[in-house]
Amino acid sequence: MFFQTLFVTLAYLPCTYSLVIKFIFNRPLKMSTLWAVIASIFFLELTFVNNFVLPFEGLYKLDIIHFNDFHARFEETSIETPTCHFNNGSCLGGFPRLYSAINNLKCQNPQALLLNAGDSFQGTYWYTLLKWKVTEEFMNLLPHDAHAIGNHDFDDGPEGLAPYIATLKAPVLAANMNSSKEPILQNLYEPYVILERGGRKIGIIGLITPDTKTLSFTGNIEFTDPHEATRREAEKLTDLGVDIIILLSHCGYDVDIALAREHGQYVDVIVGGHSHRDESFVIPYLTIIEADAELKKQVVVVQAYAFTKVLGNLSVYFDVNGNVVKWEGEPIPLNRSVREDEEVKQKLAPYAKLVHEAENTPVGAIKSTLDYRDCAHGECKLGNLLGDALNYRAKQANKKADCISFLQRSNINAVIPKGSITKGLIIELFPYYDFVETFKLKGKTILKALERSVSELTSTAPFEGPWLLQVSGLRVRYNLSEPEGQRVVTVYVGDPGASNELDKEGYYQVTAPAYLADGGDGYSMFKNEKTNVKIIGRDQIVLENYIKEFSPLTVTTDERILLTY
């Protein structure tokens, strides 16, 4: 083993030859003697080590570069907020850096695939102002091999998506999408594409989350079961002699894992998006699923977080039958150690000027600074402002005094500084232009949601949990010393000071962002038990109208969330 290691080292690091041999023999050698020693080592290894094989010899290597959930991050973003406000180490990503990192990898390996797993639209004022055209211009600078479609790519309807995918240079894939009733999208996408690399046929199947129907403006598009679509298209590809199949999926991590387990007979790699998994990678970047114990099939599942903060870099090794046998991969952090491409920055500059002028348009003013970080520990001023804005719109729509609004913690990721509130800041507060839903819920379902709100705590003193709901039109007291599922002590409905206790069997008018209302962050009780659902606006517009109505804002806490121990 010593000789094998030494030989590989010498073979791949020529500049170290003399140093290594000098270390062994404790004296410098002439070059002729040096090469004689190397040759001797090689033949000793062939003689005394059986089955000597260099790493991964005889296997087919497929390299995949991938990213997902770009969300209009043309400029640098921040570790914690959508926009880079301070020129410091917290700033990262952005298209010029993404472009630079991709080109570096492609220069090292021109045969690597480049896959985009969807949601290129929405998330900053760049998209709000410039829509699809700027996205198309810059995405076409990248050497894509395939694009998936994400739910946010429908945020301006089929008519906002069609010209974008019509002008993309690489194939757009969606196997579980039926646009037969939307002619504008006809012939603009395919269920799969077949590529060749190193003499092997590689099939790539595109998938989009069926939840897109309720998450965005989809017109008459129909979204079908991703499992059925995977099975159907994978069988076609297999019949065409394709033995390596990749799913390019915008269905989310949990669905991707289920797809890997059910379709491992066909599928080898799933490159995913949609989940926006955080930088800590509590769920790892790379997951291996043992899909078929009898066939010993393994499926590699990856997802590269979101927002250009990382770039996925994966190598998968296949045997002659197209089975996965080895893998290597990790996300590349796109921090400031990766240089931005200056030519691309210059191309962006005229657009940046337009965006900055527009996003600095004042909407209103506020008398104190509101910080999203306070919202991790209980009631917070920013949560009260956003919740009250939703509730104000709900009361207008329902013409009722008693409405309850909920807002998930994961939706609160910005600071409102004291002073002017601009259009750009509203985009940071509500970056996804989400629908606002109002619906009926039973009191006992609201209790389930409130128990979920204080579950899976990371700390009780001080309180910190991942799922805490900010509320409006409701007061709740929790006892965190009780077991999960038994922590809600009292719930009163109405404005501060109201004494109407929540009736478990009564029905209440509830309002929430569509993401939460449709079960996001584990709030499946909303999705499963809501009735009489109506869309009453978009979160950005609801907030902007509220700020204009009540500016200058004075925001306080009023004990609507009380935590006891």
C-alpha cells in the first residue's frame, strides 16, 4: 500500500519527485537515477500488489454543475437578508460570481453538465421591475444543458413565462405539466432531453411541483403526479437505450427522496430545487438513497440551497451497466473568495442603475427600527406590523371586525431602519410576491397550529424555535415547561384587551400568506382543514397599501404572544 500511495502521488504531482525521493534516500539524486527509482517502484508494485487499480479505473465519470432558486439575485445578496446593504464579509453570491464559478469549473472539465433546477424569477426588485427579459439575457450567458421550471416562474402567468423559455438556448423540461389548454406554451418545453457524454447516453427528465397550481398564476395549465411522469418518461428513455437517468426536479427535497425510493430502478441522480435548504445543511447537500436492495441500486439526491449562495458540484461514477457505484460532491460557497466576473458586472451596470432608482422610491416612514432577529424569541414589532397589515386587508375583504392572521417566522428576514420605507424594502420583507389567502378554520385547528408554533424548540431560555407564528387578531399564552402538544394555555380572539376565548368548535376567519396556508413549514393542518378559500391580494401590495395608509408608523408590542416557563 505504501508503494501504491507513493506511485499515485508521484504520478499526479511531478513537481514533488525530487523532494519525495530525497526524503526516502536522505540525499539528492541525479535525474537519471531518480527515474530509475520511480520505474523500480512501479514494477515492484505490479509484482507484489495484486489487482492494482488506480482510483475509479474502469468506471464512467459524470460531472454535474448545478444551481437552483436563483430568485433574481443579479447582485450580491447577504447571508441573512435578500440584499447586500453593507460592503463586508456577509455579502456573497450574485450573478457575476455565479458566472465566474461556473466558467472556472467548465474550463477544468468542458464535458460537465450544467443544470438549472428552476425558480429563476422573483425575489428582488430586479424581477419586479425588469421581468423576464433581463433574466433571459443573463441566463443565456451560461452554458446550460437543461432548465427545469419552478413555481415562481409562473408568477406573471403563462404569458410571462412563454417568451422567457422561448428564447432560452438550452432545453426547458417539464414532464408533469400539460399546457394543451394554454397554446402560448405549446412546443416550448419537452418532458426530457437525451445528451451524450463520453459515448454514454444521459437522459434528463424535468419535473415541477404540482403545488404550483395554488402557489402561482398558472392559467389553464394542468400539473400531474411527478411519480407517474417519472415512471412513464424513464421507461421511454430505457427503451431508447439510455442507461443513465437524471431527474431535474423543482418538487422539493421530501418529494425528491420519495421519487428516489420509488423509482430507483430507473433513476440514478436527482438534482433538485424548491426547498431553499439553509446554509447549515441540516439536511445534507448530498443524500444517498438505497432504492432497491435486491438490485443494489443507489440514487444520488442533491440540492444547492438557493439565492446563488452556493454552487453544486457533483461527480458520479457508473459501472458498465449504468449503476451508481461511487460519488463525490460538495457545494462551493460563493463568498468573496470567488471573484466576480468584471465583464458581466459591466453588462449588469445599466440595469442596476434603473433598479436602484426605482427601489429607492419612498412609500412611507417609520418612527423606530424593526429587526427581524427579535422574531426568533417571541412577539416582535416587525411581526406585529406584518401581521397587522395582513389582518387589515382581511377585515376590508371580509367586512368583519374579528379576523385572525398568521405569518411564519421563515418569512421574516429583513430590518426596517428608522426613517423612510422604500419600495425596495417592501420587496425584502415579502420577496416572493405571495398570494394572501383568507379562509375558514375551526378553533381546534387553530390550536393545532399554535402548538406547532412552539414545537421543536432549540432553546427555552431564551426562547428560540424554528416555527413560531407571529399573529394578529389573537392573544396566546404558552407554558414552555409542558410537553410538546400541550403548551397552549389560553387563546383569546380579537384586538388587544379582548376577552373572547377561542371556541374549539367555532369557525374563524383566518388570513395567511399562501405558502403557509398551503401547508408550508409543516403547517399541514391549514392545508388539510381550511374551507371557503379566497385570494385577497399579493403580500407586497397589501403591505405597501397599509404603510401608505398609516404612515408614519408607530409599532409596539402588546403581549399578543406570552411565553411562560
